[in-house]
Amino acid sequence: MGKKIIIVGASSGIGKAIAEAELNAGNSVVLLARREKSLESIAKKANQGKEKRAFPLVFDVTKFSTAEKTFGKAVSLLGNVDEVYFASGVMPEISPNEYNTTKDLEMLNVNLLGAVAFLNPVATYFTKQKSGKIIGISSIAGERGRKGNPVYNTSKAALNTYLEALRNRLSESNVQVTTIKPGFVITEMTKGLKLPEKGLLKAITAEEAAEKIRTIVANGKDEAFVPGIWALVGLIIRNIPNFIFKKLSI
């Protein structure tokens, strides 16, 4: 019998790649995102000639008051839940001297507050169930406050702390909470960036990232960088003295 999984942010990028991999593995998945056509396309492909295992459900993570009800609908579709992925994220382009509160609030609402609003009822559910896995897709960007996009860094750093706190609280209930920190991944969100194509830090596809993430989750890790080389990058970044770090163009 396959696993029963909810994926928030399943219409594109890493979330979509994880959804497709889980469906191909024979698991049942509720697909949550704003883009209905994309969700329907994934579900149609997965459900062809088989029992229905893909359930598209339109959901806007910034509609905080609807999160608990949407989670309840997802549970009803599956019967019960084993894993929940929060993979929604936005990173609007920010110019070097731009301070745009509208863009900043969008990042905070999607990347952080959307996660809190949805994962809080998930935590309540898994606590009662005494089992379950929560997986949050964060970023290497949360390791340090960099000049390129201050609030994106902030949203991911805060997400890391929230997931760590959930991990500590839910450990008593046999619930696994995993924080995933990707480096360069080729997705719609990063299409405007010049990502490296060669070397140790070359960008990987969303599909490659998804397979690595699924392995990490299966191994029960608390947090992990994807690919693993980014753990070294994170270590270096975290330990650069402030007087040097503020002079770097990163």
C-alpha cells in the first residue's frame, strides 16, 4: 500500500517534481497550488488507466484563513496522511538599490507565513496521529543575510527556525520534520538567474533535486543541503566575519 502525501506548491519547480516522482512510485498525492490547469495536467497524466491517486486542489497559501479547511479537505481525499511537503516559494527580482515593500510582503506571506498557516494544523493532526513527516523546502539563502535580496534571505532564515522549533516540539510525538536547503536548482523561479552549468556548484534540475530530497526524507534526516556540496558552502558562509561579509558582492 502506497504512502499518502500532501504537497503544497505542486504546480511547478521542486514541488511538481516531487509530486510526479511520488505518483510514479505508486503513492497517492493531493496536489495543492494556485494554478489549476497545471495541477489538472499532472493529475490527468497520473490517473490515466489507473485508480485515482492524484487529487488536484486549488489553494492560495496567502489566504491564511483557508489553510486549515484546505488541509481538512486534503485529509478527506486521502483518508489519512503520512507526509506533507511545503514547497511553495517566491523570489521576485530585486535590483541592488531597491526597497520594495510590496515584493517583500509577498515573499514573507508565501515563503514564511503561508508555511506557518498550513503546517500548524498539520502539526496538530500528526501530534494526534503520533506519526507523520513534515518536509519544508527552504534555501541556502537562509544561511546568512545577503545584500542581493534581503527579505528573501529573511523569509528562508525564519522558515528554518520555525521548522527547527516544530522538529523539537513534535519529536515527542514521533513526527519527523525535515528542512531541505537547496542550492542552485533550475526552476521557473530561477529562470532569470545566470546559474552555473559546470563545476561543483553547477545547477541541477528540479527532477534531480526531487530524487535527492526523497532519499533524504526516507533516511529520516533533520535537515540537509541539496546537493550535499552546499553544506560546505553554508558552513563557509556562516563563518565569514561580518567585516568581510559586508564587503562581498553576494
